[in-house]
Amino acid sequence: MKSKIVGGIILLLVIIVIIAFQFVNVNKPEEITVSGYLGGEKEGLMQDEEVKKILKDKYGITVEYTKAGSIEMIEQDSSDKDYLFPSSQTALELFNQTKSDKLYKSEIVFNSPIVIYTWKPIAEALINNRIVEEKDNSYYIADTSALIKLVTDKKKWSDIGVNDLYGYVTIQSTDPNKSNSGNMFAGLVANIMNNETVVDSSTVDTILPNLKDFFGKIGYMEHSSGDLFEQYLKTGMGAKPMIAGYENQMIEFAIENPNDWNMVKEQVAVLYPEPTVWSSHPLIALNEKGAKLIEAMQDEEIQKIAWEKHGFRTGVNGTINTEVEGFYGIPKNINAVIQMPNPDTMQKIMDGIK
């Protein structure tokens, strides 16, 4: 009798284990590897161990990527890829124009405004010249047209009171024909030159000579916003006085490199152009696997990590974390925004400054 009871208990335990195993496997997502092209500014996010764990545990996704500029990835062969993750809606629109038959699904999952990274002595000089204003611990380029004019008029750094720098005032950017930050900056500068009105087919020819001259003064241009930002921090004010980049880059750097941040935080300055342009980050799915990645990247936990650790504004208007905002002088809202020129106009701009 005792042996029968023991046997029954063992049988019951075996049944429970089998049911539990089946339940776990039913709820465990199918494991897939998703491969694609990724904008360099999102590399830190996709390497984040918390993000990788959420993708793996909740969605069964392992992400593989090749770093590429936003415009570059649209032009490259993506027949063996599952997704493209550029940094602008312009890239998505160009993709729709040239490869619409390849589009499975797309969603904008992050946003980041274009900013100008510089150094405190330059920011102070620009304040003295009434080009920049400091409000609520943030720097705003109140007269963006005047800043652009310093470049086109070939003003020297000494002309604005920065006597430690030699040569002419320049704002360096990535290559507009390869990288989105350069492309967005080109669109912004074009709009500023057009009396802060969005450039279109009727006005692009008028501003193109000045725009070409502006970018001609930059010299060699990096293909990646991540590489340009790294050089800005490493080579300092003498080599990289002002660069165009994404807001999220400094936030991510400060959070991931607290020791390095403490060494430079009193030296660097983030300038918000008025107006600026939003860099939207659309995730372009080329198949069902890419669509599953879109769903995963919209996960609330990942969206929270994207802002709090990597500086990407999420949601419709960009969520904000007040602790990060207060510490880094990041404005809660970005209100002074102008639209980018349409894709056809941007293509003419890109061809004109190639």
C-alpha cells in the first residue's frame, strides 16, 4: 500500500513537471536573429545589456547589425537584411521613393533634435555677440542666421573674441550624402538661408551657391555622427570648435562614462538652434522578422532605457526625465522646430554639395 502511494506521488510529480515544462515552452517566444543596417548613434543602445536581455527574454530576438550612415544604408543592397534603422524620416521617404516594393512595415520609435556641440569659451563669446542666450541652464542659438553668417562671411574666431583659436569660424558636420546628422544639418542651414522658411523647388536654386560654399569650408567630413562626436571630445576645441550632432549623444556619453564626463562637463556646451529640426528614427522592416523588432523596440521598458540611459526622446513629443534634465541642462520641451525640405528638394541639395 505504501509503495502504491509513493508511486502515485512520483507519477503526480512527473505529470506536474511535464505540464510546467509545456507551459514554459508554450509561453517562451520563438528565438530569431534579426540582421540589418544601424545608424551609429544607436550603437550604444543596441549594445546595452538590459536592452539585449529584454529583446531576448520577452521577444526571443537577437539583433545583429552593420553600422552605416542613414543615406548610405538606403542606397546599399539590403536584400539579405531584415531591417534598416536610419535617423531621419527623410531617409524613410527616400526609401519609399526608390524601394517601396521592399517595405514591409515602418514606425518612428525615437526622436532627437539636431544640436551644435561646442566649448564654453565659444558659447560665452557667442553670448557676448548676442547670438546665443542662456535660459534655464540651457544654451539657445537665438540668432541662428547670424551664426551661419559668421561662416559665410569668413569671420575669424578672433573677430568674435575667441583669440585662442586660429582661422575662420566653421561648424563641422558629417557628410550629408552619407550620414543623417549631416543631411539634417544641411536641410536646417538651407532653411535658415531661406529666411527661416522651408526650402522647396522654387527657392532651392537661390540658396544652393551659398550652401555649397558653407559646406565647402568644412573640409573632410566623417561618415558617422558617432565618429565625429568621438573626435570632438578627443581632439578638443582647437580641432573641433563646433560640430552638428544629436542631443542624445552627450546624454549617453555622460551616463555611460561618468569619470570622463566629470573631466569635461565644465568645458563643453550644447547649443539648441532656434529653430532646429527633429531627427526621427524610423525602424524600417523589410520582412516579418523586422516587423517583430519594431514591436520589441516599442516595449515600454526599452523606451524608458532609451531616454534615461541613451538620451533618445520617446513618445509623440519626447518624454523627459526631470533628473537627467536638471543635471545636464536639457530642456524639457523643444518648441522652436522647422520642417525639413521635402525629399526631392533634399536630393537636389545633396547633389549640389556632393
